[in-house]
Amino acid sequence: MSHKWLEWAKRMQALSQAGLTFSKDVYDIERYEELRSISAEIIEDYTGLEMQKIKDLFTNETGYQTPKVDVRGVVFKDDKILMVREKIDNRWSLPGGFCDIGYSPAENIVKELKEESGYDAVPVKLLTLLDMNKHPHPPQPYHYYKLFIQCEIVGGHASTGIETKDINFFSKYNLPNLSTGRNIESQIKTLFEFLKEPNKEAILD
């Protein structure tokens, strides 16, 4: 199934949000609100999300819309990569999540690793900065950039968090059932290239 309509709907939402941010004319505001409602209907149809959840996501957004940032921690140990099992879908992902306001990307991934895996870690290298739209993830309501940051464990111990239910290390040849909204197999295997080539340059979409 083509996701072209979904991409158009997300662009409509971004344009309507910008219009609501900058427009002063009451009639234009009404038109932008209607445009936002239409885009929400399309996104509901393509993603299966409930309309109220979509509206809550959109109405909580203010200002000019830009891509959201998702950070993922890449931790290698004995030629294996650290992953956590997500409670929401019972599938596995690299520890991480959306960047919180007030934290740098490096600070965010340190926080996410601690919260989701229990490990204390330090970031050492940005491996990839990817545009989610250029990779075969499931349809999403927003446009995301994904930062994969290599980290080293310096303390702590494996322990689950509010959003995770298991923690383990996996080899390149024995990956678990992945949470594909967060990471996909081709991305994980690309990350293993940095284990073989430590001086490999960061990959940018």
C-alpha cells in the first residue's frame, strides 16, 4: 500500500499548524482548523490511531512544526548489541525515545539508557542521523529524525523501567522480533558495521 496520501496529510497538518500560528484573520483561522481536521481524518484512516488521540497530538502542538527527534543508544558488548523489550508491543528496540526539552541529544540518550535498561552510560560517537521517511518503518503521524548514538556502559546493572519488560544483548545473526516503529533490521545491521570499522564516518540521510 502506498503511503503517499499519508505524507500529504502530514504536510497538510504542518501547513495548517503554521497557518494557525501566524494568521490573524478569523476566517483564515477557521479554514486552517478545517484543514487540520481533514488531515487528522486521513491519518486516522492510514495509521489506525483513534481520532481523539490524533487530535490530542495535533492540538498540543504549537508554533511552526518541525520534525521530531528520536534518539537511540547503541551499546556493544562481546559482539552483541543491547536491546530492550517494549511493554507497548512486546517487541525489541534499542533503548531510547523522543528528545525532551532542556536536554541535549547526548544528555537525552544517557537518561533514556538509564531509565529503560538500568545502565549508566556515556555517549562516545554519533553513528547515524536518519530521516524516518527514507526507511520502511510503519506509517507514523509525524515526521521524525532518528539519531543513533554509540555509548559505553560505565556502571549500573540491567533493570527494566516503566516502558520496558526485558533487557538482553543480541548478535547480528540472531536479532529478536523488532519494534519496527522504533528500529528496523537494516538499521541494526548497519550499526554493526561500526563495530567492525570503529573509524567509519557517520551516516546521514
